[in-house]
Amino acid sequence: MGDIFDGLDVEAYDRKYSDAQLVRRIFKYFANQKQRIGIVTATVTVNAIVDTMRPIIISQGINIIIAATSPVPLIGLVIGFYIASCASWGTNYVRRRAAGRAIGDIVRDLRNDAFAAAVSRDMSFYDEFSSGKIVSRITSDTQEFAQVVVLITDLISQIIMVFILMAILVLTEWHLALILALLSPTVILAALAFRRVARSASQQASRVLANVNSMISESITGINVAKNFRQEGAIYNQFDGVNRQAYQINLRRGFVLSLIFPTLNTLAGIIMATLLYFGAGSAVSGAISVGAWYLFIQSVWYIWDPLTSVASFWSQFQAGLASAERVFALIDAPAAVVQSDEQPVSELRGEIEFDQVRFQYSDQEVVLPGLDLHIAPGETVAFVGHTGAGKSSIARLVARFYEFQGGNLRIDDRDIRTFDLAAYRRHLGIVSQVPFLFAGTVADNIRYARPEASDADIWAMAHRIGDGEWLDTLPGGLETQVGERGARLSMGQRQLVSLTRVLVQNPSIFILDEATASIDPFTESQIQQALNIILSKSTSILIAHRLSTVKSADRIVVLRKGAIIEEGNHESLLMQGGHYAELYNTYFRHQSLEYIEAARR
Amino acid sequence: MALPASASEFVVAQRYDYNYRSPIRWVASHVLRYKPLLVSLVVGAWGNAACAFAVPALIGVGFNAIIQPVPNLNTVSLCAILIIVSQIVRGSLMLSRNFSAEMVAQRIERDTRDELYADLLGKSMTFHSMQPVGEIMARTTNDVHELNLMFNPGINLVIGSAMFLFFPLFTAPTIHPQLILTPALFIIGYGLSLKFYSSLLRPATEAVRDRFGDMNARLAEAIDGIETVKGASQEKQELANFDRGATAYRNAFVRQSDIEARFIPLLLMGIAEGTAFLHSILLYRAGGINVGNIIAYMGSIQMFHFPTWISLFGFSNISLGLAAAQRILKLINTRTELDENKDGRTARISGAVRFEGITFGYKEETPILHDISFEAEPGQTVAIVGQTGAGKSTLVKLINRTYDPGAGRILVDGVDVRDWSLESLRSQISIIEQDIFLFSRTVGENIAFGLPGATQAQIEQAARDAQAHDFIMNFKDGYQTVVGERGVTLSGGQRQRLALARAFLTDPRILILDDSTSAIDSATEDQIQRAIQRATKGRTTFLITHRLSQIRWADQIVVLRKGRIAARGTHEELLRTSEPYRRIFDTENTLEPIEQDEIELQPGR
């Protein structure tokens, strides 16, 4: 009950849909399932009718028994009861099968649409919204929506039954029916009151559970520290306190929840006793038959279930609609990067031209006020500058991950906005600061940007780096499983895999955001080898963090606040004694051989 | 009985003895701690059913009173009053049943979590390094909660609904002996069909869960790596991938709902009601029972509704709970090799460390270290270098017995580490791990972690020595700043210097520094260099480092390659003898790139 509020955090791309809009959107997904929906509707109705038949048959039976006439109609009633029971089960069976298929398909469609929408968003969208929440919209919110649909079909069946039954009761004797109708809402009120109390108790419980979990998580993660310093006892005592507190709060919640069904049951008993008493009067006076009296008392049970369901179901229904709303908000989020055309890009020389490009991330200060930069085909340019100087932004604009606000960006003299993006990006090789690998083998990852590459190509490329020595350190060579997000490989190995991926791709433009993570010197020298091969073949944009990378560039571009203030090679820039010299002293000095030699203790 | 307590690095005083022989016995030994609550649970469940069955019986009496030639309304009002009273009694008995169950369930969760936690603290690092944190978290949070749910609602509902199932066996014969027939047949049919149903449903539900997990994992990866997906323009491929996952889930979901659609006990319930109706009519016509009896009997047959629906949850809760118990027990019963060795050698370490023919693997069949032998003199600094996976971190962790070697031995001051008291050995060896772990406490508390009584002056001195004092004072709250999830985020270099301060405070004789940080700027690098230099002074130090300046000036350099010593000596010696070593000092990048175009691929499409 407490998880009603889970995952309800509001994101900026959320929008409010009117109920009518929402229903229309949902309805569109149901439209593909017309036949199944028809089956479900038909079986739900039949099911409700035959279920109502059963208590009526028994009440008729009692009338006939008391009247003590011929036994023949009784045999008919018994047979009728068997048929109703089988029909009830049978319609339920058909209904659930059809509903299962319809819901399965609808959820799949919804998920595919949501994922397709997420994939087509540009990177500014992902900067703003955590990937965990996007994922939960695509899988969990759609799931919740599906559960609500299941519940709705169950509930509709029960509600139809309640209406049929109530109609029959009213026709039989409206006074008694009125008593029943007046008493029934107490159930709903009681159930709703409990929900309120239970909700606050559950919120407390989930908060304390979070405490326990983070306590355990922290001490298990830091167990080596605790053991090295022999502090197990202190940690245990702290845990013990939290654990006891959790017990107290959970017990309180349990007590509240324990109250619900006893109370509801007692209420049902009281209503039944009331009907027994007043019904007896009507039966004696002859207003109703004894069988009808029986039917009234029985109907308490039949009305009971749907009413408690409605009460506990209401908020689930709301949550389901909210889920649907969140999924649609994801699907409808506007795109920032918009292409004006979809021109094919068959071949690229790799010439890049920034012409007065102005760029800022949404609502933040301007990163590039008006950049002019020309990079010749095959040139290797290293960008240096403090954090926020605009190095990464330049690379991201070339990759067309973001939209710029002014000026022009031309690749091979063509406006980048006119490209078919997928075709254009096939000519880009990108290695990000934290290289990302997908679960699968090393070979799968090397092949990622170029699925048609042969095993022989991959083997050959992988062996061009350090004679393939790096593959020896992997337990299964190229067939090693890298684990989720490449977790089983070291940072250095991940770099090597993603560089090999670029080697196999053989792109016209290479973008490297160099890792700042520390990599062992042996792997480092292999990375350098791989880089040298790529740099010799492509136009390269380097966001350099290592001295050796800076030195290997044809041109070093020094950035400050989004403007180019110096250009040249390492020696000449250092000689100038300007901003580059300052950057060198800040970021690169400790990587030089002189520094290493001077470090003697 | 207390199997796992035999070899442990940490034991809680006054623990309750549980039975660890099988999951059922273990759960039972937990449950049986609270006998009075169990009694109150069973009494409540029985009384609840008794009061529930009073309703149809009383209604039957009421009907008989009305269909008499002279209707007796007083009997009816008495029946109505009795129903109200019985239902109030029933409510309170049900409450006491529910609450007893809840209390036992919550205590089981509390007790097992406590038991498991204490046990985990006692396990050796060999155990912990083999066990992913996520897995342990799943045991201590989800599985322990499954045990709670197994008792309530699980066992509570099964006991409660069993009463409803068996009650008609006793009430029906009081109306007429023959009437036992329908309830008896129903119970048999119900039991068989439920067993069949759940044997079908369980694998189907598992499949649904697995497919969901697969779909979700791949999706999460694609979203996290969206930049890579876009950069390689593989959106179409990922969409196809996701569709495959979503379709696999859809098929599993449909299979499950097909099985659920075929819930046989529901059909049996309808047939039982019809048969009960038929049977009671026949008995009535034979003159065996009256109309009130028919109504009472039909009413008690209807009570089967409750067990028909409810027990399904109950049984699945119990089987989930037992599976969780099994997983937890497996963890608890894992033997751990190290123990405290309280009677071992206790002495001040001078710092001579000698590795003799060390072979080690986390699993014995796949050793990571092969036949390692070398020696460090007191006060020496040994740099251990090599590629990732060469075994560097594992090697140094053998010194403080984080792990014990499979073959060979390690001598500290000429004494096998296994003959040292664990307390004495570990308190004089400090390890600073690659992933530096700080607790979500204040900076000061983190530094004082190994020496809980340390004064502020001592803490500050340690921080100064580690070059950490300045950046700590730059925080608004200084030493009172909380770090970690709920506090400030520290850079790798800052974490490392805090860890160094933590180590300085305990003044270890042997320091092991597994250093994988990299300074982004030279000023930070200067400070880290100074801190490490200060740390190595006057103690034996093992440095696992990527810092060329540290490797360059170590007293001894050990180059590991795939778990073996590939080269050993001073910097000058290695420059002469080792080609790979020479290559790493080629930071000016003078190596020729490999000849071009020996393999040429087609340019991208």
C-alpha cells in the first residue's frame, strides 16, 4: 500500500494531460486489439450474469422446497447451477486469455514507443534527466499501467454483477434493498480510513528500511577497512541500534494493517444480522418469499468483494493513470537537435569549419560566444584549457549531440544541419572519457560500430596494438565477457577496446575525450600506440589530458572562456610563456620526465 | 549446533543458538523462540473460523423459526444478536491472530538480519572478496524480508485458511452424517489441483521475472551508453534488441496469464456448491434434514471461497521464504578459513617481509599468483608494478592475512604470518586500498577510525602529515564536515590523503599503499608526492602505483606479469634488463608507430 507514491518524482519534461487526452492516448493503443477487447467485454458480461445466477438459483430452490411441489423443477435448478458454475469458469478462462494477450501486446507497443522516443532525444535531454528514471519510465511505469488494466477488467466484471444483483433485489423488495444500499458505503469509508493511516505508517517504515539498508551497504562495502582497523564491534553496535528501531516502526505499521480485515469482517457480520432481522419481518408479512430473504443475506457476500476492491483499488487506478501520463510525457518530450534535411553522407574528407558558432547548454551561461575555427582534413588538433573553457563543447557539436544557437558549422563545406544524422555519425569515431562497453564479448564491442566486420579484421586490428599483448591479460582473449557496462575490464582495457573499435570503424573524423583515470604504465604505452595509428588516418579532435597526447598533435588550440587565445605546437607555445605555459605548469608539468627525475626523496 | 561460530574473526557475545542443519529447521528454530505468540496465533485462527461458521448455523436457525407454521420473530432477533456478538468476538480473535503473526514475522526479520550481519562481520576477506556486495545486500534486505512475509501473511494465511478448509468436515456431520461427502471430496480435489497448478505457475512466474530482468538490464545499458549508441549510429540495432527483449517478456507474460486463466480450484468450488445443493435437496426429500439445515450447510460450503483464493498467496510466500532461507543459510554456512589466533605471537614488528614460493588463487584451480619469492628489508620501499590483472593487489593483501596463500609462506620478522596473533599483526600493518572507502561520518571521525580515542590535536597532526589539513580547513565545517552520500564529495586525491591520515594515526610498521589515483593538476601531484614520501619514512612500504616518479625512486621494483615475477631490481638495473620497463619511461613518445596500411579496411559505409 505504501508504494503508491514511489517513483512519482516530477521531471521537467512532465506535462499535464487532461483526462480526455489521456484516455484518447490510451485508447489508441487499445485500438489495435479490437477483437480481443470485444472478446473480453463479451465474456466479462456473460461471466457477471452467470455468477449472479447462482445465488438466485439457490434462493429459487429454497422457495420450491418450502412450497413442496413437484421435484422436477429442482432437478432443473441443480443442472442449471452446474451449468452456471462451469460457464463462470469457462468465461473467466476465455476472458483472461484474451486479456493477457491484449495487455501483453499493448505493453510491448508502449515500451517500444517509449524506448524509440528516448533514443531519438539528443544528449542535452540525457544531461538533464537521470538515466535510471528514464529506464523506469520505459519498463516499470508501463508495467504498472498493465497491472491496472488487469485490475480494471476484474473490477468491471464484479461491478456489473453488483448492479445486476442490486437491480434484482430492488425489484424484489425495495425497502430491504435500500437498507443494504445504505449500509454498504460504510465498508468503503472504513477501507479508505485505513488506507490513510496505513500510508503514513508505511512511509515511516520505508524510511527506516532505507536507513537499515544504507547502514548494511556501507559496512559491507567498507568491511576491509573495518577489519584492517579491527573495528567490527563498533560497527555491530551501530547496526544493532538501527535494526531495533526498524523493528519497532515495522511493528507499529503491522499493527495498523492487522486491524483492517477484522474490522471489515465485523462490519459485514453486523450488516448480515440487520438483513436477517428485517428480512424476517418482510418474510413473515409475506412481502418477500423465504428464498428472496435468503438472497438478500447472501448478497452481502457478493457485494462485499467488489466494494472492498473499489476502495483499495482507487489509488492504484490513479497511480496507473499517472504512470501512463509519465510514459506519454517521455514519448512527447520535444527534441532540441533538429535536422533541416536528410542528405546522404557517402564519404567525408574530414574538413571542419566553425563559423561564428555560438553555443550554450540550456539556460546556462554561454560556453562558446562566437567560435571561428578551421580544421583541415587529416589534421590532428589538441584542445587545452581549464574546465569550462569549451573543449568538450566543440567535440560535442561536431558529433551533433547538441544544438548550437548561432553561426554555422560546416563539415566538408556542407551545413551539419542538412545531414542524415545516422549516416553522418558513421564517419565519426568517438572515444569518451569513461569508455562505455556493452555486456558481451570484447569482439562484440570492437565490432559495435561496424557489425559487418569479419572476425579476421577484428583479430588483425586487435593485434596491431602492442602485438596483441593486451589480449593475453584477458582470460578469454577476444571472447572475454566484459560484463555489464564493461565492469569486468580495467579502465585501461576499456580504453583499448574502444580504441580498437575506432580502428575497425576507420572513421574520417576521430574525437577523443581523454581519460583522466590513472592507468598502469604498461597499458598506457599500448594506448599510445593505438592512438598513433588512429591519428595518422583521421581528422582528429583531442581533448587532451596527457602530455604525450598534446605533444603528438599537429596543432594545439588554447581555449579560454570559449575563445581561442593561442595556437601552435608545444615548443613554440611554451616559449611564448602565455596561457599555454600556465596550463602546462598546472596540468602537465608532473607528467614530464624532468619531474620524474627530480622526485628523488 | 552453532556451526559457523567455530572459525570467525568476530563474535557477538550472548548469541542465541539456532539450528543450521536445514532451511526448515533453521526457520523453525527461529519461530520456536516465540512459543506464546504461536499459541495465541493458533487459538485466534481456530476461534476466528468457529465464529465464522456460527453465522450460517445461526441463519439456518433463524430460517427454521420463520418457516414454522407459527413464525417466531424472537428467535430471529436472538439469532441476529448472536451473529453480531459472534462477529465482534471473531474480529478480536482475528486481530489477535494477525497481530501475533505480525509480531513473530517482524521478530524473525529482526533476528535473522542481526544474525546474518554479525556473521558477515566475522567472515574473512577471502569470503567477502568472492561475494559481490550486491549479493550480500540482497540476502540482508530482500531475503530477510521474504522470511518476514513467509510467516505473515504466508504461514498465517495457510493456518487461517486451513481452519476454514477443515471446519466443514466437523460441522457438516452434525447436520447429517452423509453431508461430510462433499467437503471431503472437495478437499482432496482442491489439494491435488492446487499442487498441479502451482507446479505449472512457478516456472512461468520465474520466466516472467527473468525476462523482465533481461529486458531491463539491456535497456539500462543502452540508456547509460546512449552517447556510444548515437556516436556509432546504432539506434536501429538497439531498437531491434529492445524489441526482442520486450517480445520475450510479452510471451512469458501471456504464458503466465494462460496458466492463471486455468485455475481449476475455482471450477471445483462451483461443482462442490452444486453437489452440496443437490445432496441436501435429496436428504431433505428423504426427510433427513430441514430447510434451516440446507441453508446452514450451503453457508458452510461457501466458506471454501476463502481458502480457494487465499492459500495460493500463502503457499507462494512460504516457498519464496524457504528459498530465501536456503540462500541465507548457504551464506552463513560458508566456512571461513581465518581466525583470530589469539595465542599467536604478539610483538612490535621491525618490518622485514619475506615471500617464499607463494602461490594463491581465490579458487584453488585458477591460481593468480605463481611461485613468488622476494624479500623486503625493514624500512625499504618496494614498488610493485604490472598490468591490471597481474596480481599486484592480491599479492600485498597476503601480508596482513586478508587472504592466506595456497602454497608457500610469508614471514614477517622471520615468523610465518599465520603464527602471529591476528590482532597484533593487523594493528601494525596498514592497507590503503585502491578504492578508498570512507564512512558517511565526519572527516575527523574517518581519520580517527582506527584509533577511536584520538584527540583533535592527534587527528590534525595526522592530517598535516598527509597533506590533508589544508583542504579539510577549506570545507565550511572543517573536521566536522560529513563525507559520503549525505555529505561532500571528495576527489580521488583527497580521499587518498584522508586514508593516509587514517593510517598515520595508527603509526603502522608496515604500510601497503594500493595507489590508483591520478592527479589532474601538478599542484595536487606535488602534495600527494610529499604525503607518500612522508608515509614511507621509517617503515617498510609496499607501493602499488602507476606514478612513474614513485617507481623511479623505489628501493626495489617488482614487475609482475600474469602472476609471476617478470623482473626485479632497482630502476637502473631494470632499464638495462627489461624492454617493457624501458618502454614505460618513454614518455616523450619517441616510439615509431607501426607501419601504416599493412591492414587496410574499407572506409566506413
